[in-house]
Amino acid sequence: MRVGIGYDSHRFDDGRPLVLGGVTIPDGPGLAGHSDADAVAHAVTDAVLGAGALGDIGRHFPDTDPANEGADSIEMLGAVVRRIQAEGLRVVNVDVSVIAERPRIAPHVEGMRARLAAALGTESSAVSVKGKTNEGMGWIGRDEGVAVIAVASLASTRDDPDTS
Ligand code: MG
């Protein structure tokens, strides 16, 4: 069993759509960023890479690379999952906390769980997404942006029962 942690933050940008966990959320300001700025997908990607000791999202998808401009972060997560699978690892579960004063996360949790699970190669039941506010404190409390913390656990596929 291997465990990794991921963290990401993005500043609000009213001129862009808000995408979190692969779900476009209509009732919130968007996020600034080189890709689609999906802070949930980015934190989960770093948690998966961390568990595999395979570096971080910036190493695999540099924001200096024009190919990553406006990129679909769920696709980047899927690519990282294929990478850890090539290392003989699979995702067991993921837990995510989204910290922001707005928008409300709860109405979008099931959609995010489904999109993340599809990219992670797991069931939705192995993916947890929770929303919290920062009680008005600090930059999050001033409504400047979103922070996300994610934890992922991986297991070796060599321990899986042989189904062939
Ligand atoms: Mg990011």
C-alpha cells in the first residue's frame, strides 16, 4: 500500500468557466490557469503521482508547453493513471477536500466522483469529494480563489488475484 498527498490552489478569474473534478459548474467564478485550471483534478493528479513517487504534475505537464494550454485536466489525470498502471500500481481510493467560500460544492459532488473515478480506473465508491469554507479567514475567506487537498492510496497489481 502506498499513499500520496496533493495540494493545488487557483485564483478566481471571472472571465473563465469554473471546472472542478471534471464538472463545469455554472454558478461560480472561473479559475485562472494555463490549463482548464481544474484544481481538483490537479490535486488528485499530484496525490497519485506522489503515491507512486513519480514526481509532480508540473514535471509531467509543464505550463511552459503550449500543448497544455487549455488542456482537459481529467485527461491529464487519466494519462498519469496509465503511467502508474505501467509501474504495476492501481488506485485504491482517493479523498478530496475543496476549500472555498463559493460556490457550494455539495450539488456537484456526485458528478465529480463519477468523472474522477472514470479517470482513476475505480468505482465512484472509491472516490470521496467534500466541500468546506474557510470561515471567512485569509485569502480563501476573502474569496480570492480555491484550495484543494487530496490523498490517494495505491496498491500493487501484482498482489491482485489472477483473473486470467
Ligand atoms: Mg493547478
